[in-house]
Amino acid sequence: MFVKTGDTVKVIAGKDRGTTGKVIKALPKMNKVVVEGVAIMKKHQKPNAENPSGAILEIEAPIHVSNVQVLDKNGVAGRVGYKFVDGKKVRFNKKSGEILD
């Protein structure tokens, strides 16, 4: 998986297409990522000590990694590749050629 926690990504498919956000959590076993402000869903919470009457929470749901593209520092969305620079393996944006790490 080419997307890591902390990357800024652009959603390229789905109901939130065109929005950008930061990756909160990467789930590589499921090939999904959680992006802040994208794929908001409502979760009903039972009454507990903090909320005696219960609550309806809005949380971000995971989306498939194929529906996002990583943005570089200039805001160019593109696919990610790997190359070696000074003996270290780094990620780079294939469209702009800029190093992401």
C-alpha cells in the first residue's frame, strides 16, 4: 500500500469525490484508509456514564485505497512510486516527480 498515515490525499471516486483530507489511519490488511472529513457515518451509542441519554456520533468510515490519490507539497495528485535516492528507498509522485518522504 502506497498511502501512509499523515499523507494528504484527494478522493477521486465516490460521494465525496474532489475533497481533500489527511489520512488519520491506514488499514493495510483491508486495503483501506480513514480520511478526516470524508465518508462520515452516524453511530448510535447506548446510554453510559458519560452520556446518560445516549448519543449519535458522526465518525469517519474507512474507504478503499484505490479511491484516493496522494497529494504532494504543491497539491498535485498522482500515483505513488518508489525509487532509491542516496541508497534509501523513498516514495515519489509519478506525475510531478516530487519526493513525498
